[in-house]
Amino acid sequence: MYDSELRLIILSIGFLIIVYIIFSNKSNRKYKVYKTKNYDIKKPIDIRSSNKSYPEKNVKIQLTSATKHNNLKKEILITSEKPKQMSLPLGANKKKSFIIINSVANNYYNIKDIYEFMDKKSIFINNNGYYEKYYNENHIRCVKYSVTNMMNPGYLDKEKLESIKIRGISFFMQLPLPLDSNSIFNEMLFDAKAFTKKYKGNLYDENKQVLDNKIIENLKNIISSYKNEF
């Protein structure tokens, strides 16, 4: 009898300890959980996508730094605007970017003769169907000058020509160059004179004026004006 009462007392104490632990854990929760009736949200959430277009906003980016009381202040401004193209300080005579010498045949130039001359001068035809003379030294590779057909679209590739007879060809250089532009001009002029003399033609400038010493001097002055532009 005594053993039964003692067992009952022990079970009662254990039950009370379990109840205490359960209620103690509930009261010590940091965050309480609330349930809605039937686990439903009373206010529904409506998620929609709008196809309404909004005007583009220009956001500018500017990075500036200023030092004040030994503290560095930085401001970053982001822009979506296109950067402005760099403009060269060109004067009245600096608007031209090409120097052109035209070699016009007294009759016609033959495409075969043109090929032979260009090959001897190491002037090579490019993928666009006209010739280019390259500079490739001292880690610099660029086109010194080009040679095209005077007639549009400028082809000198015999596979693209309808006739082997060429009325005239144009020697031209584009400015500015990463080289001594006056030296390149003298080289181009020398080749143009050699070709024109050999195949019987005359030299003109882009304005159809006979190329004389005065015009050549004017062209050199234009070239000199681009000396510091590259």
C-alpha cells in the first residue's frame, strides 16, 4: 500500500514538472505566432503587371571628390545620355580630312597596268576592292594612303569591274595620321607622278585644277595644320 502511494506521488510530481516546462516555453517565446481563422488571409493580395510605359529619365553620372577637414567627400552621378563626340579644334582650312590627288588618263588606263604598278610599289588591294599602302613598323600599323577608281563606287578589283578601261584613279590620304604626314604626302605624290608619267595622264587636285607647285604647297600647309592633332 505504501509503495502504491509513493508511486502515485512520483507520477504526480513528474506530470506537474512536464506541465510547468510546457507553459514556461510558451511564455518565453521571443515572437508570438498568430493564426487567422481557417488559416485564410482576410485581405487578399492582388499582384498585377502594368504595361504602362514611362518616359525615359536621364540619369547623370558625375564623379567628384573634395577634401574638407581631412575628410574625403565623394559624389557619384549616373547618366544614361550618350557621350559627346570629341571635336577637333579645326579652323577654316582644317575642315578637310582627306588630301586627294587625281590622275586622269589622256585616253584610258588599263587595269592590268594598274595592277602591275601597284604590285611593284607594294600597294595591296583590300577586301573593299581598292588599294592601300601600309606602314607597319615600330609597333604602329596604319594605312599611309589609298588608291581608288575615280568613277563610283571606286572599285579597282578586276573581278568587280565591267570594263578593264579606267578613266582615272585617285590617290588620297586621311588626316590625321600617327606618322609624319608631310613625308607620307611626299611619298604619295611621288607615286602618283610616277604612275601618271608612265601611263600618260595628268594630275589634278580634288577641284579639278591642274596640280602645280602652288597647289602642292597649299596641300602641305593643310597637312601641317594637323601635325599635333593625332
